[in-house]
Amino acid sequence: MILAVLLLLVGDLEAVKSETNLERRSERALQNATNAMDLARDAHRAGDSTKAGAALNEVKESVELCYESLVDAGKDPRKHPKYFKAAELKTRDLLRRLTDMSRAVSMEDRELVEKVRTSVTEIHDNLINGILSKKKK
């Protein structure tokens, strides 16, 4: 059952990448990251670290796609903060969930969770800096 959901999830990321509206793509990528985080949690609870690891990689790829889409849109985050702020809030929630998962997994699995958490933290920080910092002339 979980494998079927995982296969659908991977297909969802490809569908997200095909979205032409970059801001909409960022929203869909974040939704995909949330779904992948749910799948990682469920796989971990079921004791399947392979599926949990694949889902965590999906979280990382989805958050990266979200950020790339926002940057590629070319809008100033200070003047048009709507999508940037939504991404910041969602990545903050994902960071909280990743921290909780890091505490719950075994030492062998913790490295992957921390790798994903580090990547999401960097993107979260970039989003905040974009919203709060003045653009250099």
C-alpha cells in the first residue's frame, strides 16, 4: 500500500515540475513536500526505513523545487511577499516535523533526516533573508 502511494508521490513531483506558472509550481511543490513528510512518518512508524528515506528525499527535492521556482519567477520578495511568506511558513512547519522525526528515529536513520533538515533550514533562511533584506542597487 505504502509503495503504491510512494510511486504516486514520485509521479506528483513530475506533474509539479510541468506546471508553467512558477508561483503555482512553488505552492504545489510545498504541498508535495507535506504529503511526502506524511508518508515518511507513516513509513517510519511501520518500520520501513527504506520507504521513509525515499519519502524524505522527496521532501528535500520538493522544497528545493519550490525555492527554485520562486527565484526563477524573478519577483522581489519584499515587494511581492505572498508566495515567499507562504513558503517560509510551510518550510518552518516542515522543519518542526523534521526535528520531531529526528528525535524519533534510530541513530542509523538520523543522518538522512538531519541531511534533509539542513537543506530545508538553508532554504528557509534564504526565504526569510529575501523577505527582510533590502535589495542592493
